[in-house]
Amino acid sequence: MDMQADDPALKHDYEQLTEWDARVQLAAAYRLVAHFGWDDLIFTHLSCRVPGPEHHFLLNPYGYLFHEITASSLVKVDKDGNAVDDDGKGRINPAGFTIHSAVHMARDDAHAVMHLHEPNCMAVSAQGGGLKPLSQTAMLCQAHLAFHEYEGVALELGKR
């Protein structure tokens, strides 16, 4: 692959990205998640803040499998979940919006957010007590883990 100096993958400063750059990078991330088997049909989601002062972010259109997502199919939403520049295709996963809007509203420095159901992580989370400190590898991330009791599908905006 011959990458040019203006390729979005080579821009390291978030403020230099355009909305199209963010769309291309997020679509590529969706494709990589699908490639590595970290998707769970349509029940996981990734988002990316759109550069600029509006605090908009991009989510996948509801019902698309991750390998189907393109830069132009991503839906731009505001902090209230309204599709911006909607051409009638702005349907998003309400649970995905709830989870991602909470992070994007709380953290301006969170330019991208991933919520995955990776098979190994699902197996660990199903164990009582979650990830146990039984190996060096487990200990590497132990101090960086947080836990939240499962309360069902995240649809209540008040719990953001």
C-alpha cells in the first residue's frame, strides 16, 4: 500500500483531521473489528468525535454488519442523538448512542470509543469476580479495569 503524506492514517494531531478523515478512520476500524472477530453481529459499536466545536460524533447505522460499514454510511449525531445532515438513513443503535454519548460528553479528549463483545472478554466477564490476577498478563491491566453491574440494554439516557 502506497500511503501519501495527506493520508488520514498519517495525521497524528486530532485537530488537523477533517470530518472525512475521521469517517475513513472509523470505517477502517469497523472493518478491522470484523476482520478480527471482535464484533457481535450488530450489537457492539465504535464511535469517533467529529473534529470541530459542535461536539458531534459518528456512529454506525443500525442494522449494518461491521464489514458493510463505509465512511459515507456512518451517521453523524449530536449529543441528544439527533442525526445531523440526515438523509433519511440516520437510524442508530439507541444503546450504542447511550453508551458512547456518555463517554463523549464526559471526556473531550476521548476522540474515539470502542465497545466490543470480544469472545475472550465475554468469557472472562461471565466468571464470578471477572479477571482474576492469576498470571503476569492479567496483572498488566488489573489496575486499569473498572466494573459496572449489568443492568440490561443501556437505553436510559439519565444513567449516562
